[in-house]
Amino acid sequence: MNIALTSLEDDQAIDIVTIDLSGKSAIADHMIVASGRSSRHVGSIVDKLVERLKREGDVIPRLEGADHGDWALIDAGDIIVHIFRPEVREFYNLERMWLPEGESPNSGQLSS
């Protein structure tokens, strides 16, 4: 998990939010949502994160949606990472969907 957060921070992803999914979903224990400033930035963040997860995380992540640079999903087993362009992120608003009403996201760190 720390590998993903470190990679996102190193590559200057913006508005990094972590969501604890344990007990809420069988798909993963944690979700990270972040943004890139442009399609090119999103693509760069995705490429570097996938490479880092393979190299340091001993995981073979699955990648979806990265072809156009608007949005990408990286499935790293117990962690799901979504990276969006800001406008696309606002449209899908995953934080609203997964966080309980009134709960604010934890930027850059996971809650236990």
C-alpha cells in the first residue's frame, strides 16, 4: 500500500484520497483515488505505478482504461487505484459512492 502512495506522491499526483473498503466490499481492502493534471500526466503516473508495483510490490497489477489518459484503474490485489483527469474524476465522484455520508476522505493515508 505504501508503495502505491509513495509512487503517486513522487509523480506529483494531486488530491490523493484513500478509502478503507474492508467490510464494505469483497473486491479489495483499500481504494486510492488520485488525479493527474492532464492525459499525459495520468498516463505517466499509471506507467510508473504499474512498474513500481511489479518491481517493489511483488504484484502483477491488472490495468484497465489507460488507453486514452482520462481514467485508469490499477488492480493490485487488495488495493484498487483509480487515477483520473480532474474533470473525469468530478463526473464519476467515486469518493461519494464509497465513503459513508458525512465522512471526509483521508488524503494520502489509509485509515485502519
